[in-house]
Amino acid sequence: MKTDPYVALRAYFEQRAPLPDAEFAVLRQLFRPRTLRRHEVLHAAGEVARHGAFVARGCLRSFVVDAQGKEHILQFAPEQWWIADQHSLTHHAPALFAIDAVEESEVLLYDALFYHQKGLPTVRDSELSLTMLTNRIYAMQQRLVLLLSAPAKVRYLDFIQTYPTLAQRLPLRLIASYLGITPESLSRVRHELAHERPGA
Amino acid sequence: MKTDPYVALRAYFEQRAPLPDAEFAVLRQLFRPRTLRRHEVLHAAGEVARHGAFVARGCLRSFVVDAQGKEHILQFAPEQWWIADQHSLTHHAPALFAIDAVEESEVLLYDALFYHQKGLPTVRDSELSLTMLTNRIYAMQQRLVLLLSAPAKVRYLDFIQTYPTLAQRLPLRLIASYLGITPESLSRVRHELAHERPGA
DNA sequence: CGAGCGCTTGATTGAGTTCAAAAATCGTGG
DNA sequence: CCACGATTTTTGAACTCAATCAAGCGCTCG
């Protein structure tokens, strides 16, 4: 057990506010560890999602496949991110999108109950799920604005800012899918940038 | 008082599950009515948002203004919709976007406390705010996928489906802004559609 | 009745796609 | 550890959708 996922979870909470052992002991019971190999799915589109995940190591993504068979990536979830089809989880409805591992990953699974946190005494965070959802909305808004207003090059630069590590380790075609452009276009954008700013 | 906004709010809840008078009595205290004239703002971008709104009549929108001075509409909120900058509300941070009235509107304002619903006994909905946020995410996801995958014409057709009433009553330039295209382009899209399907 | 705003229409331009093929990289089995 | 096939990335050329620039039309409202 070289990388204990619960240690990563604890770190996540501590980064935000001190968390007494007792409270964390309760919290951790809501999670179950799992390792995912590359390309292994958490759930497919159309299935009812039974779990969301906290990513302790690696990277997951959520994505849809459109009528033309093209994949569109909604979210990347590298270390310390949450990922889930909340709608499917809470309403037991078929998931709109699939979630799979982009790399070998270690995650902590939680289920629908987590959002309500009935058992938890205070955990200071009946707000926890609210914060998670609010952050998710915030991130999606940023992305909407970029898609509405900025050309591919700017969106790519923003991506590098937002996910510096991912920009390195993910294959170009996944990044292109996230940005909403073709791999060919992204390749060209990179080419241009390499010439504009030789020191990068 | 021909249109009591609280009646609209009550209707909203009843549509989802029966709501005893006693519980609604508690709930309604979290809201304060307000009338907005066309173009009147709830808050500007950069201000700390103090309220979110339930729209009883009319239509609000949230939008950002980009570096080139162009407006981008994030959300329309016609009757029975909620609209707010949750991030700003809950974190007392400067709002990322502005909210104003597209038409003369009647709304019920709520503040940050609403999300926690401390005072409320059960209201069957400690889930209420969770549901609201989850629905918001769901809607934004749909829109992201459309922006990533579909050309302007398809996005417009989807808009008509999703907001049949708005497609009628909103000026074209607002719809264009929402769709992420220029008014000129939307005009042409409409022209094409009128010819393709003469019976519409 | 004129000024201004919103919508349309046209001509041109440009960012990004598509199709095609070559070059580079990766993974796997021998 | 190397070699080979498969997948990724790059590069090129033609094309397309939507943006931009520029008039012109019709309406409302002041």
C-alpha cells in the first residue's frame, strides 16, 4: 500500500479546514477504494450510476458519444478531483455520460447517500456536497464562456493554465476532444505556439 | 396583486411533491418579493451577489461581458426557474457574471442561508438545494455537449425545443448570444429553416 | 416625421474541418 | 532488447461554416 487513497482524501479535506480524527473516521466509512486500469469504466452511458469517485491517483474523465460516433469530454478529474454523474446517482436515472480511466488510477467510490450525509454529526460540512456542486458549476461556467467567446488557441492556452500537469501527460487527441476541436487543429495550434514563443 | 409570486412558488413545489401548508409557511419566509423592470439588474459582475431569485413572471438572464465587449449569455430563467451566482453567494466572492431582467419580471429573492435551510424542519428537501444545483449542472452539460458537437442550426432547433416560449418572445440578438453565434448568422439559419419546413 | 434600433441580405474573409498520407511513437510478443 | 504493427501526431490541400464588414429595410417611439 504505497499510496493509501484515504491519505489523499484526508489531505484534500485538511487543505480546506482542519478535520479532527473522529470526524474523518466517520467520513471515511462512506468511501470504498478501487483501482482502475487504463480504459476501465466506472459506468457506461445509459446505465444507472451507482458511484461517484474521488481521484487519489491517476485521472478519470466523463464523456459522451454523439450521433456521429465522436467522443466529447465533459470533465477531466486528475488527483484530488471529484467526478460523478450526480443526476443519475441521485435520481437513479440512466447516466447521460460515461466515466472511465484515462490512466491507471486509484479512486475512492461513494454512493448517493454521500450527498445527504445523514449519519454525519457535523463534519462542519453539511456544506460539503453543496461546495462540491457549486465548484462544479463554477468550472463549467468558465468553460462555457471560453467555448462561446474564445478561438481554439486561447482555449488551449487556458487549458495549459488550468491543468498544467494534464497538458503534459495526456495524449493530444483527448485534449482536442475536451477543447472541442480536431486533433489536426490542435496539432497546428501547438505548432504556431512553438514558433511564437520559442521559450516554452 | 393579480399575480402573487408566492402562488407561483407554491405551484413550483406542488408540481414535485405535495407540500403541507405548515411547511410552506416556513419556506416562504426565506423569500422576499421584488419587481424588476426591463434591463434592471439583480447584481453586476464583480459585485458580491446577495441574492438568488426564483422567477414568478418574466425572464432573467445571467451573462458575462468578454474582453472585446461582447455579451455571452449563460442562462435564461423564465417562469419557474431559479437563477443565481451560487459561487458568489456562498463564498461572498465577486460575482463572475451579472444577472438582469430581459423583460419586466416578478421574482422572489433568497439569500445564502437558503442553501443550508437550517431553520427548516424537514421540508422533505434538505435535498432541495441539492436538486436545484444538480439540475443546473445537468442543463449546463447538455449545453456543453451541443456547443462541442453541433453546428448553429442544430443548436437553434434545440433551443426552440427547450424554451419554446422564449424563442417567441425574446429578441433575436439575445438568442444569438445564448447560442454563441452572431445575430446575422441566426437570421440566416432562420431563413434556411423557413424554406426547409414551410409549415413551421 | 425623423432617428434609431432590430432584422435581413450580400460579399468577403478566416478559423477550423475533412480527407489523405507521411512521420513518429508506443506497446507487445518473440 | 529488438522488431514490427498499430496507434498518434504531423503536414498538406481543398472545402465549409460562421464571422465580419457593409448596406438596406421596416418599425417604433419620441
